[in-house]
Amino acid sequence: MSLVFLKLGGSLITDKEKTDTPNFHILEGIADEIASALREVPDLQLVLGHGSGSFGHHAAQKYNTREGVSTPEEWLGFAHVWDRAHALNCIVEQTLAKDNIPVLTFSPSGCIITRNHAIESWNTILIHSALHNHLVPLIHGDVVFDELIGGTILSTEELFIALSKYLVPDQILLAGIEPGVWQNYPTKDAIISKITPDTFMVNQSEDMRSSSPDVTGGMGSKIASMLEIIKRHPSTRISIFSGVESGNIYSSLSGNLIGTCITSEERG
């Protein structure tokens, strides 16, 4: 069996410049490609994740939820961020279900506890069971309760890091709106074809930050998160690519690497 973690970026499935605005056309196309891959790649096991885009990030930025929750106003903000993340998740789940994808959401707010931002407990047996029964677990960026700072927000990349300790993925696919990681941003002269732990520090710059609200970090933090997994599991293949272009998600789920590849030095 081939285990793949696929993230649908918030910038891909929503208009990050317009609050609470999903990209239905993009979502429907993605659902079609995922359904095709599940039918035509018989050994595929898939864990889906999605970002919050214009739903969660605007609210989270307003209340600074990522940094902790303590006052009544901050807890009101915590609840509001949860509501927006849940609203988008319902849209994603329903769109996938229309294509007969057997998706089942495991929201972090209901099953994860953190301690000073680090995941302290997560009952991943439920995700194991879903995969064993040929279901598609769906996780997403979400608020969680924190033992030291009250509450915080976890990104999908952070969830993938934690989950990879229990389920080792063959591939991790990060689908966004860009064709890969740009060598120079925002001039966008060329795509970086490969990133390793050694080359990341050379390429890392403030230019990798997102231009839209992204309280869990821009491109630089996403790459750093994926390199954590690569260091632990050198055989895992990771790619950052555009999910906008028709066929890219299907091709990636079929085993092809598109866009920027993140790899260990050992793999070459």
C-alpha cells in the first residue's frame, strides 16, 4: 500500500483576500481528481488535510489566537476561529462526499491537546482505523486547547509532522496556487527544483512569507516543517506544487513529483 498525505492549501481552496470566500470551482475539480486517483490507483491510502485560508486566518489574526488564550475576549475569538475553521471544513467535506469519496473528518479541536504549542496527546488510532477500513481521514488547521497557554492554533503541516510519527507516509503533497517554491519572490524568476536540509538555509529568506494573512507561517515555515519529516523519514517524498492546474493532483497521487521536491541528501 502507498500512504499519501495531501494538503489542500488555504490559498487554493479559498480566496485569501476575501473573508469567508471558498473557491468552489477549484474544490470541485480537486474532488474529481481525488476520486479518479482512488479508483485508478488501487493501493492508494490517503490522508487529506486542508488549510483555513480566508475563513480561519483573518479571525485568528484579529484575536492573536495562535499565541495563547486567556481573557474572555480571547476565548470569544477562540470560539470564532473554531466556527470559521469548521465552516470551511464542512464545505470541503461535502464537496468531496458529492464525488463519493469516503471522507471522515477528525477535527483537531476535538481530539488533540497541546502544551506550549507542542502536541501532548492525539488518539491517532481512530485515523488508523479509518484507513484500515478504506476511508479517507480529513484533518485541518484548527484551534486546540493548550495546557499552558489556554489555547492555540495548529497548522496542517504541524499535524502532518505529528501524524508521521505514527503513520510513515510514502509521499506528502502540498497543493497551493504556485507551481512550486520560487527562487526569487515576488519577482518569480525561477522555481527551485529541489530543497534539502543543506540548501534550505541558503534559499530561506523573508521573501518566502505569505502576502496574505497566515498566522501559522508562510512558505519558509512550511518548508522547515516538511524537512523535519524528511530528517526522520528520509525515504518520504515531498512536493510543493500548484493544485490550480488541472491534472496535477491526480498526477501527484499517481506517484509523480511535480513542482519543488523536498528530499534528504541521502536520496540525492
